[in-house]
Amino acid sequence: MPVARILIIEDNPTNMELMSYLLSAFGHTPLMAFDGESGVRLAQAELPDLILCDVHLPKLDGYGVVAQLKADPQLRRTPVLAVTALAMLGDRERLLAAGFDGYIGKPIEPEQFVGELGPFLVPLVAPFPLDAPAAGTLLIVDDDPFMVEILRDFLAQDGYTIVSASNAADAIALVAGGSVQVVACDQCMPLMSGTAFFERARQLRPHCYRIMLTALADSAAVTLAIERGDIDRCFPKPWDGAELRAAVREGFAVQARRAA
């Protein structure tokens, strides 16, 4: 799926936080407005690639928003998706008749949300050049299956072979096997922390490139691991998808130089 600038018009802070987090995790740039009037102004100023709009908004509801957007020559071709519970019979038909190009159901389903946007996004960026080095094997270590799937779906676009482990013991076995070049690991895991795992991974396979993903980027354990050289890159959660993608690519290049 191409990365995009996506405007979210939503007055519920919880829904806004969830949608913006999911978009960022997949490399998209979320733009945020908390009422209808602000949403229209931001759309006119930023010209986003896609707009997600709640139906029940203060100042100007979703129907008013989509009417103004579709009347604007610069925005009328921009897809606008309603974010709604579709509680009443005929709601879907009413939304489409009002000018919405589709809808996302509430409550937001994290496992499906970003995938539902794909049909409304035109290709905006190309994958890495065809003359890029051959892709290798990336190991994702996280005890949260949802986070593993987010990372797998996002990074698979660059052609890597992706393997995963939900605990450090399984991850150590994969690293010891010698087929892994880059490892992305969460810090907070059962039985063994990410920093302890990376210390062991460095002993086993010093050429491996090690990326920490954590909400505790400023913790003493993480800082010490960076100083020791156990961690090559550290990304605080929520991470920036474009930066993480670039770091993984850099990691394969660094690993190749180390192994040469």
C-alpha cells in the first residue's frame, strides 16, 4: 500500500488517537482536525491524499463537510470516507448519496482499519529501486501479535523475508541459526527483556543489526545497552513508519559491511 497524507476529522480523542497511531505505524502521515469547520480549512490548506470524516461533528457535521469538500475544485477528487457506526437502515445509501466515497465502520477494528483504506489510495511512492541490494531476513520479536502483524505487513513491501518470535528464547534460537541479518525487538517482553536479548544476540551473531522498538526509550537499561553497542538504533513508540523503514534498509547494508 502506498504511503499517504491522510486527514482525520474526528472530535472523539480516543478514536483520533487510535486512527492516527495506526496510520503512523504504517508509514502514513496523519493530519488532525477536531471539528468540521477546522477539517475543511485544513483540507483546503494541506490538500491531503485521503480524508476520514466522522459524521457527528461539532460546528459542521460530516454531511456539511463532504458537501464543502466536493464543491472545492482542488478537493472534489480527493476520496472522503465517513467514519460511522451505520446504526440505521439506509445510512449507507445516505452517505454515498451525500458524496462520501465509502465508509469505515465504528468501533474501529485495528486489525482491519488500514487495510480498508487501500482501495482509496493511488500509488504515491515507489518501492526501493530495482538495483537495490537483494533483500535478506528480518526478525521481529514482540509478544503482541497485533504489533507483529503491523510490522510484518508494513515492512514486507520491501521484499524482506520476515520471521517472528513472541519471546526471547525463540528469538535467540533464530539468531543462532545464522539466517537473520536484522532484528527489530520490543523492550517489554515476558521472561527476558529486549535489552537482555540484544546482549545475547550480539554475543551470538555480532554482525546482526539490532533495532529496539520501545515506549521506554529513555530508560536506564536502554541507555546502557546503546552505550555498550548492543542496540544499533532505538525507536520510541509510536514509531515513525518512514524512518523505521529506512532504518531497516540501512541495517541490511550495515550488516553486510560487518560480515564482509
